[in-house]
Amino acid sequence: MNQMAQRLTRAQELVYELTIEQVMTSKVVTVAPDCSMSELKEVLRVNKISGVPVVQNDELVGIISIEDLIRALEEGELSATVGDRMTTAVQVVRADDSAVSAVNLFASLRYGRFPVMDADGKLVGILTQGDIVRGLLRQMEVQWQAEEIRRYRASHIFEDIESDETSLVLRYLVTAHDFSRGGEASRKIKRALQHLGAHPRVVRRVTVAVYEAEMNLIIHSSGGEIIAEVESGRIKVTAIDEGPGIPNIEEAMQPGFTTAPEWIRQLGFGAGMGLSNIKSCTDEMKLDSEVGVGTCLEMTFNVD
């Protein structure tokens, strides 16, 4: 078994599964642009936070942080307004995006927080790296007992079926650029494997690999399908598309290489780690692609 796959943790699996809405802080402290930096200092101190969104007439107009306050202190400008010091080009995230997209944004932009918007552009939360950690810990506690029960409830399902060769085939259609449903196939496959009693380590590896394959279909292709074939000794997942194809597979396998457009990278996707993450999770990976025809990715996971 791939050593990287063995080290895949429950937290790494959950960050692919959870949405930002599930981990964000929904009670948002805000300030107005005409708030003084001196007043901001008290807001941050009382609420024990290091930054806040700036809202005017129920619209997000900026963000201000403790770093901005420190610079104002150094320059003797505590009488200045938040509107004078705030950052107006605000990077936001969507409540229904996956937590892993936010992790990618934190890593690439190194911001301390992101305002969270709903589908209508309304401010509904604030997200910090600490929120993600706390959300993961909460979810791990909730799911631990249920996961153990599911695993043992059906742990011998294939042994109880009399057949020379028994397999279960799951098929999911994936729509191009439908980010609202990104991760849906991987979540459904995960639930199926849990009900079948697959070991949690196997489920984690499959979930992460399928998520990455699914997002590649959404980002780079005109749509496709994911087919999972579950047998007593292995799980084989195939991702097929009729997209543009991959001109250079060896180059595409390099960590960080991406052909995703800028607008997709700004959403926290297309960081160029998908294929390398898949390879690290699988026991066997086969990738065939023809330019102008499409791509077929086969992922095999051995089951003890």
C-alpha cells in the first residue's frame, strides 16, 4: 500500500467533505466605515478577535484587521476612520463551497480571515483557520461512533452472498462547472462504502481520490461520469470524460501544474495538486488521454 495513503487522516478526509457553512462563525461582528480606529481597538479587544468585515447599508464594503490597527497606532492615527484604513478589495468565500477550497485560499493568499457570502451575495459568516480546525474536531467527535457502528454492521456483506464473483457498481454523472454539486459523487461513494463496512482508512483514501477526480471533471472537461466497482478484495473507480484531453500526461502529473483559468483558481480550485493527490491515495493509478477525444482515469484500492 502507498505509504502516503496510509498516513491519510480523518481530518484530511473531512476537509474535503465539509462545507464552509458547517465550520464558519455565523455570528459576525462588523463595523461601519465611519468607525474610528480607536473605537475599532475596543471592538477587537472586547470580542477577542483580530479583524472584522466593514459593512455599510447591509453591504460588505471592506475588511479591517489588527495589522491595520497596529499601523495606525504607529503613525498616531487612531482618530482616522476605518473607511480610511480598510482593505476594499475583499476576497470572499461562498457558504456552500467545500472547506478544502478555503484551505487552499488560506495557503495561497495567507489571509487571516475571509467573509462568507451566501448565493445572494449576503454576508452570513466569517471564516478563520481556527474555525476550520474547530469544525473538524466537532465533526470528528459526532461521526466517530456512527462510523464504527456502520463499519461493523455490514462488515461481511460479500461473504454472505453466494456467487463466483460478486461486485457492486455505482455510477454518477458529473456536470461541467457545476461547483454547487462538487464533491457530491465522492460523498455518495463514501456513504456506500461505510454501509458496506469498508475500513475507515480505505474509505478516506477513496473519498479524497474521487473528490479530486470529480473536481477535475468539473473544472477541465465538458462533463463526464464516475463509476465505482466494489468487490470483496478491491475497489476500482473510473473517471471518464469527453473533454479536451491532456496533451502531456507527465507534465500534468507534476504537483502545482495547472491549466485552470484564473477565475477558477480564485474560487480555491485548480491548484494543480489533483492528480498527484490521487496518485498518493491509490494503490494503482492508470491515466489515458487523447487530445480532442477525452480522458480515462482508473484508480484501484486494495481492500484487506
